[in-house]
Amino acid sequence: MKVDVLIVGGGLAGLSLAVALRKTRLSVALLEGRAPVRPAGWDSRIYAVSPANAAFLASIGVWPHIDPARLTAVDAMEIHGDAGGRIDFSAYDAGADALAWIVESSVMQCELWESAKRQANLALLCPVQPEALAFDGNAARLTLSDGQNIEAQLVVAADGAGSWTRATAGIEVNSHSYGQLGVVANFRCEKPHRGTAFQWFRNDGVLAWLPLPDNMISMVWSTPEANAVELLALDDNAVCARVAEAGQHRLGALSLLTPAIGFPLRLMRAPSSIAARLALIGDAAHTIHPLSGHGINLGFQDARVLAKLLTDKPDYIDCGDHALLRRYERTRKEEVIALQATTHGLHKLFTPAWRPLSVLRNAGLSATNSLPLIKDVLVRYAIAS
């Protein structure tokens, strides 16, 4: 098989890139180990999709088909420091419909998958695994576990933080472990959340509550490994009590909807997001601390930018052209580095330290809360990213 673009990985970034190329004359193949499935209840993997990325998903025909009953608009956000500092954001004050949209990973992935299945210029190869990859000046060649051979002008690595494609191409990454786990679970609340997201910078990590439909919330608690292991060992009632207490009982009593699970947190960035006839997108190119909620938004923007460059290029330039890939890398580099630096800096700033620093960082939160112009800049950046 010969194609113009071969995408390795059918997660959110890879699928959104494939669907974004649906109206082009390019031939596309996407390979994935298994098709996405919807859990019986609520997915514990929840993302905050920025308005800019909701618009991107709408432009490729996906967002309007997501079940409105599985979407929640974030109308407001409260951020609390570890010593009384606080900052509030409001979609109304920013003149926006929402600060973000909360949606399950599986809901988006399944809708993207259904769109991909109907796409005339896309070969969807599943279930299959890559086995060998080679590059030369004219093409990339991939051998699959079922014996197929694929030749492509461009290979896109969209196979996650542990990317086989990236490693096989010989790209080593810069990685930093936070020594934390992200513990996630969903709860039903006693009190209404009114579309508000909450975040607490605590001595034991960063706790976030994201609003879900029908007065439910999704929790992400980024906490040191020892505390995470203790949290994951608790029974359901104890987990609910611990999480409610950590959130200052802001929404009253909690009842558990999905079991708590944990995943390790790392900062990772490839020194280059491109190589000869290869582009990295999503977690294959970069990961960040989840405190900003922007991880998937970076992946969607990678897909949007690369799709536009491939769509707009003249026919005489092939998809693996180095100058074209350099434009992709330059376009994405600034935002990725800025957001990684910001989230890493916030993580370090609110890591427990001596008392004077705690006073300063909480005073900074409260001072920012009283400066509408600065708050407006911050919220508009979040909406547009």
C-alpha cells in the first residue's frame, strides 16, 4: 500500500488529524491496535477542551455530533492557594460562552472514530501493530504485524508518550518525573456545582474538581506517590470522605461513581518534533503537568496546524518535505515551551517550601484576583489555546 500520510496511533490527536484531512486529495492511512469503546457508565478519563479546540473539532464535523448530555460548560473557576490565596475566573466576565468544555475522552474518541470510518480518503487499519520502520530519501516504509507493507511520504507519530514510532526513529526525549501520580475518579455531589471548576494548591499536591452533567464532578488529584498509593488503597466511603475534606466540603458529601485509578506524571519534550519524513504530535511530542488542563488541547492544536499545512501545500511539494515539516515545528514550538514552562513553574512554586514563599505566592494569587486587566489576559489566553 502507498499513501501520502501514515498516522501511527488512533488516539485523540491522531484521529483528529486524520479527520481534518478528510476534504483533501491526500491518501491517508491510520493504524491502531484496538478500536475505542465506550465504558458502561462514565469514563474516568476527562478532558477540559478549550473553546478554540471545540471550534477546531466543529470545523472537522465532530463537535456537533457529541451528545450534549455528556458535555458540561465551565462557566466559572475558583483557584485556591495553600494559605488563603484565591483567584476567580468567569466566562461571563470574559464575554465567552464557556471557559472550557468538560467531556469524556471515550466520547470524543468514539465520535472521531465513527467519522474516520466514513472517510473516503482514509484506510483505517485496526487491529494491527507496527513491527518495523525505515526511512530513506524518497519514502518511509512500515511493516505491520499482519504482514502488510506501507510506503508513505510522511509518517506521523501519534502513539502516545511511550511512542514506538518516535523511539524506532531514534529520537530521544528529555523527561522529568514529578514523583507524583494523577489520581482520577468521578463523584456525585450533594450540592450543585453550577458549572464551576475548582482547584486547590495543597501541601499534598494539586486537587482539581471538574463539573460533569447532572451534578457530578471529575477529580484529578496530582499528589506525591506515597499519598497516591494510600489514597488508592482506601475503600469507597473513605475515598469520598478524603476527597470531600480536601476540597473543603465545597460541594457537600460525595458518592463515588467510578473507581479511583492513578497514573504517573512526567514532563516530557522531544528535542525536535520532526525528523526526515516524520512528525510528532500530541503526547508523542510533549507531555505536561495536568494542573493546567491543557494536555489534550496541545495535541489538538498540533493536529490542526499540521493538517492546515498539508492541506494548503502546493501539489508539487510532497507531504514529507523538510521545509514543510520545519514550518510545523516552528509554529508549534513557542506555545508548547511556554505552556510547559508555565505549568512546571506553577508546580515548583506551590511545592511545599518555607513559610515566606507560601505567603508571597498566595498574596500573588489574591493580588491578581483584584486586577481585572491581568485576569482578562489570562482567561483569554486559556480560551484561545
